[in-house]
Amino acid sequence: MNNALVSIIVPVYNAERYLARCIESILNQSYKNIEVLLINDGSKDNSGDICEYYAKKDNRVKVIHQKNSGPSVARNVGIEQSKGEYIQFVDSDDYVDNDMTESLVREMEENIDIVLCGFKCLLSNNNKDVFKTNIYPKTCLTKYEFLNQFGIL
């Protein structure tokens, strides 16, 4: 497997409750050649401070603060600032398996244009985390296949 830089973009808005777990899961990836772009989209809680804490803790983390403009704008800002050969998006209230990035990079090396991965829905019931099964399986598509299936996806 090559060692291409992966830019992981996380739009952040009022996510203090979940953000540390999200960032920790990204920093603990088995694939280490990453940059993490935390786009603080005008959060009114402590999310900006949490982002700054991780930027000081790990030099792979970069924080961009902006006025609230929505997640699409935040993702676009992340794309503009990214330096990676590949781009991965993670939402700030999510956390990822420790081999997620490695698995996605491996798939991209197979002459694939885009890789969509599945997710598990986590529900809390009486302070116990309960996983539902995979909602969407990992899918590898060429650019042509993706454009033909975009509406379905």
C-alpha cells in the first residue's frame, strides 16, 4: 500500500458532546499519514476550544474558524485547504473504526474513483450503546458508475 496523504475534513458545529471521541478515533487510525482539518463553523459551545486542544496536542490537526455558513461550505473550505491526495469526510458527531482510512486507501488503489463506506447506527438505551447492523455496505464505484447512481446513493 502506498503512503499517500489523506486529508480528513470534519465540519464542526456545536458538537462538544461528541467531538473528542470523533477526533480521537481519527487520530488513532492504523493509517498514520493523515491531516485532520477541523472546520469550526461558528460554534457557540466549547467545540472551538476542543479543536484547538487537539491542534496543540497533534501536529496533524489543523483548525479553521469561520462564521456559521453550514456544513457544505465548511467541507468546501476544508477541500480548499487540504493537501492530501485523498479526501475523507467525517461528521463531528461520528467516530470511525481504527482501520477505516487504511481500508478506504486500499480500495482507492484499485483504480477506483470514489469509495462510499457504510455506517452503523448507534443508539443509547439506558446508558448502554446498542448498534444496529450496517445501514449501507462499503461500495466502490468508478466515476461513471457514481454519476449514474448518484440519485439512489
